[in-house]
Amino acid sequence: MAYRKGSFGMTGEGMQDSATAVAFEVIGRVFEDYLSLKEESAERVIQRVSGVLDSWLDAKTRLAKENEAFGVDYNPLKSIPIKEPVHSRIIGDFLDPQGRHGQGSGFLQCFLEHLGVPSREEGTWQISIETGRVDILLWRECPASMILIENRVNDAVDQPNQIFRYWYHQMHQWKPKHCLDAETRRSFRLIYLPADESKAPVGHSLERPADWGDEITEHPRVPLPCETFSLRTLMELWREKVMSRVPSTNQRLHVFFHFYNELWDRS
């Protein structure tokens, strides 16, 4: 090894050789430790895997017995590929005061109350489902109100300017002053309905189409907030505040609601 005077007393070549020797020594110790623990570690791994496997088999056996006795693992809806328009009809029927659920305006009023829509029990609410490409539309003439629901429970991709077009054609052209007035805008809502809160509308969906000029509308972007309200949250709300009051004799509604709620419930 070559030496010369300097702060460390060694040339660059000597320092490199020394570092390499230290590195080999460290690696050697690591391998020695690995080889010495190999047998013991293998035994521990086998014990842990065996314990996990036994626990899994016990849980599987217990679930099979519970499923046989109570049907806890049976939900026919999980075997049916339900497309978004069908989900819109199911959700829309719950929101419809004349829906086949037989609970009148219970589901609708619970939804409106959660949104904070003023005077929610006044007037006559109407609903349209999958009409004019709008998934669910709620409105009443007096007091003037409209709630536009964009269903995204199946994670469909937002189309360019989609929500802006819906707002303009449905709300702005129907009640241009009411939907933007500070006193009444709480009654005009844009609801984005994904399965959970992880999805939000993309920016281009809220923007005015590029080929529309100011002569059509002066707004380059939807002037109302597009509120994300997950179906999971809505189903939990309905379960606690509506279904808890449904008579136990209405087994059809209870069973279907339970099955449908399970599609979104991750608890």
C-alpha cells in the first residue's frame, strides 16, 4: 500500500482498498449471521404459517356454519353485474315519494334534510330518471328548487363539459335568476354521487364548452359548487334514519335494502 503525507496519510488508491476490505468484512458478518439464524428462522416461519393456516381454516368453518344457519354470506346482488342506469333507477325509486318502497317521502326528505335544502317539505317534488342524459333530477315549482344528481357509483369517466351542460340546460334555462340568487341557491344543487369520497368531478366536466361563446352564457365555469356525496354515506343515512322506522313486517324492503347496502358497506 502506498503512503504519502497528507491529512489522512494515504493515497486515494489506498483509501479505496481499505474501504473495499471493510465492506467485504461487513458483508461477511451479515452472511454469517444469516446462516446461523437460517434454521431457527425457518422453524419460526413454519410455526407462524401453520398458525395462520389453522386460524383461516377455523374462520372458514365458522363462516360456513353461520352461512348455513343465517345466510350471512349470501347476497344475490353481488353475482349480478349492475350497470349504472340500473343503479340510477334503484336510487331514484328510493327518492321518489311515489316509489314502490311504500315509505312515501321518507327517503327523499332524509336526503333533502342532510343537504340543508330550505322548506324541504313544501311544494310537490317530482323526479325523472335517466332522462335527457341526466341520471337523476329532482325539482319542484314552488318554492323553485332543483337537485341534479350525477351518478358515478360504477366509476364511469366524466365526459368533457358534462356537468356544465347539465347545469345550463336543466337549471339555468329553467330558472336563470333563482339558481344563482344568494337567497335561493341552496335549493339548486349539483350532486356528484360516487361509491365513496375518493372520486370527484374532473375540471373539464365543470367548464363551458370551447365552442360556446359569451352570447350563450357569460359563465366560463359552473357557478355552483358540485358537491361530492357518496352513495355509501347516503345508504348509511337511510339505514339509520329511515329503515329504522320501517315496520319489521315489511320484510321485502328490509331484505332488499340490506342486500343493496352490502354492495357499498365496507365496515
